[in-house]
Amino acid sequence: MPTSSTYRLAYIDWMRGLACVLMFQTHCYDSWLSPEARKTTLFMWSQLGGTLPAPLFLFLAGVSFALVTDKLRQKGLPGNVIARTTILRGAEILGLGLLFRLQEYVIAWGWAPWSDLLRVDILNTIGISMMLMGVMCAVLSLGPASRQVFGLAAGAAALLISLLTPLFWTTWRPRWLPWPIESYIDGVHNLGQPQSWLFPIFPWSAFAFAGLAVGFLLVSDWARQREAAVFASLGAVGVGLIYLARWMDARPVQIYSAYDFWHTSPNFFLIRVGLLLAILSVTYAWCRWGAGQWAFSPLIQLGQTSLLVYWVHIEFVYGRLSIVPKHGASIRTASSGLLVIFLGMLALSIMRTRWKERGRAALEGGRASPPVPAGG
């Protein structure tokens, strides 16, 4: 399978592109549909599909983190250097998340509350999760840790975060912290109670650590020799997790005093991880044996520039530059706007990729050019 210069495999970009498309349709229908249209089955399924992009982005961040970390280890870099590199990358993503919030606040000047500057959004959580994964890898690098140890530690961290989430949202809430800091733990914001529309560490970072565990499995020599079988097994494990979580949720005995299935439940976390594993397995098969790479793939293209299209499309859907009147459109109008957003973001992604390729070619050409002789 072709590998890009940044060691991203095609199925990872395809999955990230799928997350972008699901994100587009969720945001467009949520922002544009009229109150009457929001009562339809289409809107219900649209919002259900909207539960996947954030877990997908975080899960794939974990998988990519494992691939990059393993590549750096193969180059012989010491553990502290790898940790510093990955933690700084996470800090960069966190900084971009804060910059994005500043941009949105400036654009919405006059009606957006100042507290929006401190909203814990998906970019913030991806950055924090990468930093936490870097810290974990730094600690494990102090000893002779193998890929298997890294993977087991990542899986244990994902499970622990999921199990602690109901407690940090209720009885263990760190109310003694200033709300901008507490919001990174339980998504309380400045509203006094954890908010389900935010992306705090608990439970969202668990998806990144789950992806990290899968990533370390995929880079192992054992998995590389049995690649197709491993991906098929991951899909089967995913289906098994879904049924296991549903069985556990149906038990009459619960270990938590406050049980919120849709927001903090470990059972719902396992169901979503199961879905992610199933999607990963199908995506791998589609990119290897299906039509995923027969020709130009819009999803792979979007996946390669997911941060850019996420950043830009928000303003044309929710912001002042919205291409469709908000909360007043029919399904047909909103669907037409969704098509425009998809094509526009795809065109932007292509332009970004070509610009980078031209810049890289010019840089390499400049390095390869011999010096001009004096008087030449």
C-alpha cells in the first residue's frame, strides 16, 4: 500500500476523510435546517452520524501517534527526544485550538460571550491527548519497554479514563479548580454542570489512547506479517465489544450511583470503540482490495488536510459567512448547501496539497542546483 512522505497510510487518510464528510453533514443540517425540518427522520440520522467524527479524529490521532513514535524509535532517537517531539506537537495543536477560538470570537465580535475563548473544543482535546500520550511514552521509555508494553499501557489508560469519567462528572468533580481548568477535566465550562457538547479529557482522551493501543499493535512485526488477518480480527473484536457492552448495560446491577449512558457510560465508550474498530477493518479492506485507491479519492484528499477543512468550513456553516440562512432552510436547500461545502472544501484541499508539493519541489530543486560561478 502506498505510503506518503509523512508515513500516513491510505486507510488512515480515508477514515479521516470520512470523519470530515460526517462532520460536514452534521454541522450543515444542524446550522441550517428550520425547526420543522429538524423534526424529520433525516435530521435524526444526521445527528446520529454526528456522534462519530470526534471519536474518529481522536482515535486516528492515537494511531498516527503510534506510527510516528515507532518511526522515530527505528531511527534510534532516545526516548526523551521522542517524548519532547510528540509533546511539542501536541502543544502546537492545543495552541491552534486556542487560536481558532480567538478567531471565532473576533469574527463574532459583539454577540459572542467572552467565555467562548476558553471553550474546550475538539482541537484542544486532540492537543492535550497527544501531550498525555507523549508523557506516557516518556515514562515507559525510561525502561526497556517493547511495543507490546506500550500498547498494553495505552489500552489500560483508555479503559481507566473511561471508568473514571462518571466519577469526575459527579462525585469526584474538581470544583476547587477555576472553571477554565476544570472544564478540561469534565467540560463544566462556566455553567456549573458538565456539558455534553464539549470535549473534556474525560471521556474523550480515552479514544486517543485506544487508537494508540491499536497503532502499536499494527506496527508490531507480528501484525505486519499477518496484516489482513489482523485487520479482520480487529473488526471481529469491534463487533464483539458492541455486543459485550450492550449485554453489560442490560445488567440490573450498576456500579455507579449516577449512570448516564449517552455521555459518561463506559459501556457506551466500548460500543463506540467497537464501531471504530469495525470501520477501521472495513476501510482497510476498501483501500486494499476495493475502490478506495483505484483513482482519485476525495476522502483521502480531505483526510490529508483535515485540520484545514475543519478550520475553514466552520465559518461558512455557523459563522457570519454562512452560505445558507441559519435555522430557516428546507432539507433540499440545506442539502444543496452541503454539496457546495463538500466541493468547496475538496477544492481547497487540492489547492493546499498542490501548493505544498510545489513548495517542496522548489525547495528540493534549490538544494540540488549547483552554485552559480562568479560572473556567470
